[in-house]
Amino acid sequence: MKSFVFIAFFLSTLSQISEAQRRGGGGRFAEMEKKAIAEPFKGVTADGKVEEGLFKIRSTGVKTTAVKEAAQAFLKGLTSDQRTKTKFPINDNEWRRWANQHSLPRQGVSFEEMNETQRDLAFKMIGAGLSAKGLKTTQDIMKLNHTIAELSGREGAYGYGRWAYFITIMGDPSDTKPWGFQFDGHHCIINYFILKDQVVMTPLFLGSEPVWAEKGKYKGTIVLQEEQNQALALIRSLNEKQKKKAVLKSEKDGTNTNTEAFHDNAIIPYQGILISELTPDQKAAFLKLTGLWIANLKEGHAKVKMEEIEKHLNHTRFAWIGKMDEDSVFYYRIHSPVVLIEFDHQRPIALGRSRTATRQHIHATVRTPNGNDYGKDLLKQHLHDHHHPKK
């Protein structure tokens, strides 16, 4: 009997330690985060050197008042304790602590602890900054995180479930001073920086496993299919000469993304086919594909970003890894001086283990290369001008 009690106690203690490690971010992911944060921010580059002068403080003519007012209402709706743990300085390293890994601890206030009124205010803030498409994708990924819990038997486990997402606010919502918010959780991270009427919404991480709920509470929910299918249609429209330039590898070999969490300073050389080498129809298809990702932003700011991207179109490349059959798994990358987008079919993790990638597990990131992720280049210019006023 004593032996049985001891074994039960041991197993219970082991379980508690394991949960504490997950909540405390124990293990290699915590070490990766610590190392990444300790490294001074440079930004994603093609060769380790930042291309200067790409981002200017300027008026876009697109108001951000609605986001500011929604953020103020959200903060007002929190309790004093919730508000204290949700607010950070504008240049805090909290920006860089985002992670898809559900085992790492999150900062801020969680949807799980919010009441219905607070959740509604949170979604109004997110919806004020994102398009209807962007908000729906965010909410659908949250639902699919519940589906993961259902299918894997992890309901109630830390990091799984519809409400296992957190919000932090950096700076004070303002019409004149820099501020922003971060939405952080499994398979969905939004970094949203505002300076007057300029917006930078990167790093953006979107994904899911599964991407389509075939059963469960949210049966029928599906994400990232247009971004998948239009890319396949684009690569298949290329002739053989063009494909030789675009395709880096014809076989999908596991995980191919380079810019997920803890890779703020990734060095990614320009690879693939130059967009200037595409036909007019192919170029239009490429812009449509790129626009799908940028369209997560509110319409006015999405238009501003697409104009910025089009200015650098002759220096933009499209790269591919994988086959091109109707049901193929693949990776693709859109890379320019002002935007980097990665899409990757990945191996199953929560829903089984395999060395083969599947269409039911997608990771995707959108980055602003050359130092302006999190709006850091704009913030640096603002702080310089603030402390060193122009004469």
C-alpha cells in the first residue's frame, strides 16, 4: 500500500513539475528566447547588412484614431491588476518575446481570464486595426486551436484552446506618440505598431494544425487556403526556364521557414526568380498573392503597404521548394527590400508524428526586412528627432 501511495505521489509531482516547466518556458525554447533577446536587434537582412533609407516618417493620410480609441476602451475595461500586467513601455523587449510555441509563458492579459465584455473590447481593438479578413482569420485560428485540443486530447492543457491568447499594449494609445499592441498565442501572433498615421504590422505569424476542422465544435472552420492555392497556381503558370530560376528544391524536406520566433536577425539571401522576369499576367498573379497577406491590414494601410511593395518590384523575388501537383506540399517565399513572406507546409506535431509534411499543418510569417519589424526603424527616427529636434 505504501509503495502504491509513493508511486502515485511521484507521478503527481512529476506531472506538476512538467506543467511548471511548460508554464515557465523550460527547455530549449526558453534558451532560444533568452539568446535571441540578448542579441541587439538588427532585423532580417539579405547579407547581414541593413539597406538604409527604405522607411521614412511621413503622413499616409490614413487615420488610426479608431484603433487608438478602441485600445483606450479595452484598457479602461480591464481591472487595475490586469491593466498593470498588460502595459509595457514602447521600446520594451516584450515585442520580441512572441512565440508560436504553446509551451512558453505569455505576457499580458489572456482571453481566458477576460469576461465577455472584455473579450468584446479586445476584438474591437483588433478589428479596428485589421481588415474583416484579418479579424476572421485570427478568430478562426483561435477556434482551430480548440480543435487541436479536442483531437489531441489536450483540452484544458496550457496553450491549447480557443482562449489561450494574450494581449499586451506597448506605450500609451496616442495620435502623436508611438504605441502598439501585441496579440500572442499558438499559431497566431500579431505585432501592431503605430506612429501617428503610419502602421507596421510585422512580425505577423499565422498558421494552424489542423487548417481545416473536419469535426468537433468548430467543424467547417478553415484557414489559409487562398494563400496556398494561388501560390500553386502561380508556380504552375511559369514556363520551364522560369521554374528553373524559381525552384530551389523539387523535394519538400521538412521545415523550411527561416523567420519564425527568435529569428529577428535572420540572414536570408535573395533567391528565386525576379518578378521583373514574369509576364504581365504572372506579375498580376504575384501581386494578387502578395496582396492576400497584406490584406490582413485595414484597407487603407494595406493600400499604403502594397504601394511600397510595388516600388521595389524589380528587386523582388519569388522562391519555391517542393513539387507542383494539385495535392503537393510545398514552401514558398516572397522577398523584397520591404517585405518578406514565408509559407510552409509542415510535419504533423499535435496530431501525430511524421517526417512527412502535410497540408493540415501550415506556418506562415510576414516580416518587414532591413530593420523595420515592430516599427523599430520608424521608432528610432522618431526618438532621434524627439531628442534632437530639427533646427
